[in-house]
Amino acid sequence: MSNTDLTARLRTFARERDWEQFHEPRSLLLALVGEVGELAELFQWRTDEDIRELVAGRESRRPVEDELADINIYLVRLADVLGVDLDGAIEAKLAANEAKYPVERAKGSAAKYTEYDQ
Amino acid sequence: MSNTDLTARLRTFARERDWEQFHEPRSLLLALVGEVGELAELFQWRTDEDIRELVAGRESRRPVEDELADINIYLVRLADVLGVDLDGAIEAKLAANEAKYPVERAKGSAAKYTEYDQ
Amino acid sequence: MSNTDLTARLRTFARERDWEQFHEPRSLLLALVGEVGELAELFQWRTDEDIRELVAGRESRRPVEDELADINIYLVRLADVLGVDLDGAIEAKLAANEAKYPVERAKGSAAKYTEYDQ
Amino acid sequence: MSNTDLTARLRTFARERDWEQFHEPRSLLLALVGEVGELAELFQWRTDEDIRELVAGRESRRPVEDELADINIYLVRLADVLGVDLDGAIEAKLAANEAKYPVERAKGSAAKYTEYDQ
């Protein structure tokens, strides 16, 4: 699904229910924080191995899928309410990352990760 | 941009730099938490009015766009690393929300928001 | 309660249950993120007015108290596991804030908040 | 330092600078989210081993100390603004945890962590 499509669907969903009044920027950000917190709770006592095992099963990965979806939904709705072109912002960020970490230099060093120099 | 396209681009970006080794589930989740924190810092002392004003200007909204993009990037990368079909998860969630909050009932009451019954 | 006392009590609690093995730094941070997310969920659809009303009632404020306590508990436990002297860190921070925002200058301008210059 | 002392010092700090007007519940929560995000950024590309190494050095652990202090400061300030007795809430929570996870049962099973049954 494109962000454009999801944006339109969420807009319709809110309008039909007269819920636009509740979708203030700070409210949507806090809702996003809440969903990230729920994902963190799924991961908190697990190692990366445990997490891979959790998402390997069709049933067991459901809660993880739900939280990822919720985060995406609130993110896209927040961007829309703010009038931000999310795709444009992502394109700009990807271009900036390409320029910041050119393949030839990044590959050898991986300094971003091993020197924590961000 | 579709989540499928973004997934592919992020996968290539990581592979070209030999960075896949760093993209463990918990690391990506913490990176996501970090970006959400940065967005929170942009909003923290502002009212919703202030925030709307901030995003009204092409230059002043840049930092907000950057954080929203970063959140989306880490979210899509995390879903990919977990083997989660993000679009499928979103479709399932939208369908569940339609069923949970039918227009005719949700419109009148808005109980989700005013009674905080989630 | 002092942080020293709480640290000691949490240490005993974990040791008695043989739970020290689970209290790795990243696990405790994710648990903290989870609790902050739960507090965000209590606030998300409420205005500051609504929140004040919520915490005005002895019964209705219970969930807020629980989340604040959980955040404090994981924070103090995390600091202990990291070997950080939390009180010392707080004292250092308070001193730094006093130096950074001297009363005579901060009072007039409140630039930290109104110019968002942090 | 006790929470009571820290509460009093933060209250004086805010009053002297005429900053009480900015310390609304949602603003303080977002500030807390921002500080948790900064701590997450320190941890994100590190293993638990790396983190232990980071906090082993007096200089290298400074940023971690700063973020832990900031989280504690905003948490205590938020509790105060909400009129919540943080110590009382912690005592109640500790008692609830003692009852929920009695030593004799918790020790053998550690089900909280290994069965993720929270």
C-alpha cells in the first residue's frame, strides 16, 4: 500500500466517524508513543533470537504485526494532519543518507555503528 | 512510495554497506524509539497551535519532516528484518477497526475518545 | 523514599526471585519504554484539563500513579544494573541547569520554551 | 536524594524562573519521551556487553548518567504537577509486585520472563 492510499483511507475513516476533532498533533504523537511502547513490551524480555522465533510462527507473530501496523497508521495519520508530504520527506532522507554514507567509504568502516559517532 | 518499494530500497542500502549485521530487531526498535523521542522534543513545549504554525513554513517544518521520515524508515526496515508483511498487517488492522467502530455507532458516541474506554 | 533505598529493595526483590539474569540493560530500557507508552495511552486523547481532572479523583488517578511508579522502578533498576550513581547524576544535572539558566536571565526571557532553542 | 527533596528543588527551580506556566502534564510527558529517546540512541547499536563497557569508564558513562538524570527529573516534576505522591505510588507498586510474584513460586519458574505471560 502506498502512503498516499493509506492517508486517504485514514482520512475517510476519521471523517465518517466525526473523529477529526480528536486527531490533534500531540494526541496522535502520544498515540504513536503508546504503540511503540506496546511493541517494546513484546520485545523486552526477549533476545533477538527469541524475537526471530516469535515472528516465525503465523499465530505467534500476530501481536507484533498488530503493533507495527498501529505505529504505521498513527504515523501516516500524524503526517497528514501536519500537512507533511511523507513520501517526499522519505525521498529527501534517503538521498541525504546516500550522500552521508557513500558505499565505498561506509562499507569498509561501518563507523556509524562501531564508533557510535552519530 | 509503497512500503514494498521502500523495503527494497532500504534492503539494498544496508546490503551495499554491509550493514545488515547491525540491523537486529532490538537495535532497530531502539533506533525507532530514538526518532520518536526526537519528534517529541520538537513538540514538547509547543501547543497544537504552535505545531501547526511550525509546519506551515517550508523551512521551519523541515525538522518535523525529517523525524517523520526517520520513524517510517526504521519502522519499514524493522518489519522487513522481522519478515512481517507490513501492508498485510495494515489491511488486517484497518478491517479490524472498521468492525470495531462501525460508522453508525461510532459517529454518535465517539466513546473511544470521550470515555477513554480503550 | 530515597533512590538508595529503592535501589536496595529492587536488588533484593530480583535476587530473591533469581531474576537478575533477566535484568540486562537493553531489556530494562525496553521495559521503561513500555511503561512510558502506557502513561502516554492514559494521556493521549485528553487535554491537560482532562488530565488534571483525571488525577483529581483518588480512584481515577490510580492508573496514572501505577505508571509513574513503574517508570521510576525500571529507571532506578536500570541505573543500578549500569552501576550509575543516580543521585550523583541528578545533582550534577541540577547544577548544570542552574548554570545554564541563571534566574536573572531565564526569568525575563523564558527563551528555552518560547524560542525552542534547546 | 529522596523524591521529596528533588520535588522541592525542581519546584523552586521552576518558580524562580517563572517556568511553571510551561510545565503542563503533556509537555512534561513529551519531554520525558524525548529523554528516553536520547538514552535509546546511546544503546541502539550496542550489545549489552558494549553498554557495560561504555558505563565502566568514568568519562564514557557521562552521557548515560545525563540521560538517566534527565528522565528522573522530568518524571518527578511530572508527578508533582499531577499532584501524585510518587513515593506512595512506588510503595503500593512494590507491595503489589510482592503479592503477584511470591518468592517461593517466582523463583522456580521465572514465568514472567520465560513465558512472557504479562
